[in-house]
Amino acid sequence: MRVLRALTAGLVTLAILGSAEVSQADSPGATTSVPSAATAQRAHVRSHVVIHPLHHQKKYGARLRIAGQVRYARHGSTYAAAGVKVKLSRRANGSSGWRHIASDRTSHATRPTFAFRLRALGNAHYRVRFAGNRRLGSSAATTRILVHRRVPSRIIRVSDTHLRFMGHVRPAYRHGHVVLQKRDCRGCSWRNLRTGTTGARSHFRFPVSAPAVGSWYFRVRVPGSARFEVSRSPTFRTYQP
């Protein structure tokens, strides 16, 4: 790894990348960059925004970091541009428009990168766009994040023979549909046992019990929507001591 000096006057500082890191296939979280042909021709060099791999399944409110590089090829080598401005936009699932979230500049480190830090609030596509400059053409890349609701839950003992499965859904899910699921052994399939509705404060409760021999397993399932994926509570095991 080494930092190259500017090739010509006015050219941004560039850093050469190791050959193992330049393939778009190494970045499954990003779609293929889309450079502007007209801009690239005027600038002579095509750029490619590359988003680094990331986890695409997130819990509601979880931290999300979208990072990557603005790369381009020249004389058989691939470089990353330092000090160039990129913009992050978000398109919520079901929406047709993009909304600007933040701007950043790639660093001047040996491997120049941009990085955006935000919270996962719902299913959405995220786009990082580089507008181009005198030397590099414009380009963009997108990635998708799927978000699950949080379903904190617990089972409490009501009596010697009765238990209660209770919890709530986050974010607010007032008067929403929920399903209690059960399986009769660790390797058995889940089946719907009861349906219910959350209250005004997004809470739910179901009566459950334990078998005379062995164990039963319970969880609550929350249907998916445009904003959220299908979500589930932790799994609880009941048994007779």
C-alpha cells in the first residue's frame, strides 16, 4: 500500500489499492456503480462508487454504518480518490423518491474511504452518489437494508399450572395483529397456536403451559409490512420441574 502523488496539477490525492480489493464482487452490499457516460467522457476517467459489505438485516434502532470508496482505473491499476465529496440518500420501501440524508468526503488515509453512521428505522434503499469533478466522472451505488421490529418478551408464572407469555412490540404497534407460535420439540416445525391483538400501548399477552413430560417452545410472530420485515420474539421453553 502506498500513497501516490497527484498525477497532474489540480488532481486530487489518490491511493492505489491491493488487487484483492478492487473487484466489485468483493462488495455484495453494493449494486454495480452507474457512471455517467457524458461526464466520464468529459472527465476522461470513469469512477465507480463501491459500498463495502455490510449486514443487510437489522433490528429497529440498530446502528448502521455505510462505508466505501470512490474508485477508478488508470494504466491497469485501480485507485481510490481522496478528499472527494459524496452524498447519501434514502428511499423508504414503497416510496418513489430519494431523500438526502448526509454528505461526507473521502479521507486522506492510505485507503481513502467515506463513512455514514445512522440508525435503522425501516426497510429502505440507500444510495451513495459522487457528482464527479474535473478529472473523474460521476457515479453512484445503492444498497438495501431490511429492518425487523423488536419484540421484547418474557414468560411469568400465574399459578402452579398456568403461565403467561407477555411482551410488547417496538416501535409502536397499537391494535396490531400478532400470532403465538408453538413447537412440541426442539427440532419440530412451528405452528400457529393463537392469534391476538396488541393494546393501546403495543403490549400483548397469551396463556401458555408446560407438558407433563418433555418441553414445549413458544414465540410470538409479528407480520411484515412495507416498513418492516416479519419479526419474532425470542423463543421460550416450558417444562415441568
